[in-house]
Amino acid sequence: MAEYDRIGTSYVRTRQTDPRIAAQIASALGDACSVVNVGAGTGSYEPPTRTVVAVEPSRVMIAQRPSEVAAVQAIAEQLPFSDRSFDAAMAVLSVHHWQDPRRGLSELCRVARQRIVVLTWDQERMESFWLIRRYFPEFIELDRSRALPLDEIVAILGNAVVRPVPIPWDCRDGFAGAFWRRPEAYLDPTVRSGISPFRLLPEQTLAQGLQCLTEDLRSGAWVEQFGHLLELDELDIGYRLVVCDL
């Protein structure tokens, strides 16, 4: 069973396309007319002005997708397309969910003619994010066990450049780092339901971290330590756009 068949039932409620991140992805795709979106989820960041085919292993996620985009139930490691079938291949915050990320990235290289665009993160920088460092250090081992290091992604893709993706304070897409200036959001179970690391933590570990955050917000300790963030409009937490020309 695909991971998101179990944890993705309410995904679409909190994981909406943020237009500022979407603009960066669209720019990175260049003049590609046909795009395959691998690990496509519910369809965020699929460019509306291009021909898109979505690849998603989870039936639960596919059921939440817009009907106007073709969706194929398949895995990244075995894309059901011939070589060089698309102008571009994209993967948005999905590589860490693949069973074999190296093979999946090789498949992106195989089916794309011009360009590959991958939104991922720099693990070292992400580990300094206050949510992880202070409240959920368990995320570190969890992500290290399932995510490829950024430099390895670059090495596999080859002719790639890495671009920072600062996260706006009012980001519409509720991924793990989206609420860096809205700490109370992490106390909302609906928000957490769209962030896979929370769904993978043991219940006791989750409860302890949430209790600590609750107490820090109530006492003012969070503001004392991280209040300087409230003055920022965007923050580089470690999200990165890897763009490879073939």
C-alpha cells in the first residue's frame, strides 16, 4: 500500500499551491510544453498552461486530484513511458517518499528531453529550523533515513544548478516549514495531517513536542527565542530547487 493511501486522506485541505513558489517552478521549467509530474500528489504546482501527465502511486491522492489532468497510477522507479517522452520532468517535495530515490531520479532523466526540475531541501540547513531543533529533533533521523542529500541529487542529475526557495510568511502550502512565522499552526491537527513527518512519529514523541511548543507559546518563551522571525516576510529554511538541463 502506498504511504499516502494511509496518511493522505485530508491532504488537499492544507496543501494548496502557493503562487510565489509556483512562479519559481514555472520559470524553472522554461519553455517546456509537455511535463510529467512524478509523485504528483493532489496536483499542486502543475503548470496550467502546459500539457501535464501526473504520476502518483496512491489511489487516495489521485481521488483528490483535479479531473482535467491525466493521472497515471505508477511509481517513480518504473515510469510507464518511453525514453524522452516529455520536454520536462518535475518532482515537488516527493523524492523522499520514493522507495529508491536514485532509481527514480534516473527515470526522470530517461523520460525527459530538455529539463528536470526537483523541489527538495538542504538537510543540514533544515535541521537548524526552530521546529526541528527545539521541538521535534526526531525529524532529523526520520528525514536522514529517507531523503537523499542535496549534493547526491545534483550528482545524479548531472548538469544541475541549485536555487534557494525562500518561504513566504503566509505560505498557502502547508508543508513542514510553511508555518515558520505562525507557530500556533503546528498545534492544529488538521495542519499536521498534511505534514508527513508528524504522521510518522510515535504518539508519545508527538505529544511531548506539542506540549513543549504549547508551553513556550503560553509563557512567551517562543517569542523570546524566535520573535525576531516575526519581522521577516520570508525565510530561507533550506528548501531548494534543483534544475537540470539535459
